Amino acid sequence: MDYWTLGALSDCDQVLSVCCAVCGHKNHIDPDVLLEHPKYTPFMYVYDIKSRIKCCKCGSKESSVFAQDRQYLGCWNPDPEKWEQADIDHLREDAA
């Protein structure tokens, strides 16, 4: 994931989903919005951006970053303890 570029994320209709390791706050970063800023280019790697990400809730720079399809933004939750039962059922090996 670190070696994806902003251009590749944009082309694949992906966003960066970020979860703070300290307070659990989650947010999404749209690569299209970043590319509107002159200091970001389509050839910038995600690992170059990760060091710039800071939680807007607690200020921590410790976070997990995932690529996620734009169409599934509303259903992402990084904390397995908060997953809905329907989300867990499809992960079971014996599920039909």
C-alpha cells in the first residue's frame, strides 16, 4: 500500500482511510483533493504522505492508513469489536 501513488489511487477511485492509533478517530483523505494542491503530484507515494498525516482530534501522528473503494466509505470501521454481526458472518470459514 505504501508504494501506491496518488495518481494510482485516483485512477482506481480509491481514498485513503486513516485511523488514529492513539484515540481511534477515523477520517478519509481524498487523493483528488490532495492533487488540487500544488505541493502534491500524481507521482507521490502514499508513504511520503503518511508522515504528514496528523489526527485532527488529538494531534497524534501515529496512524494506520488503508486504501478503500470510494463507494464503500460509509461502511468502514477499523475496530473489529464494533463490527456488525453481518460483517463478521461472511468472514467465518464455515459460512456457506
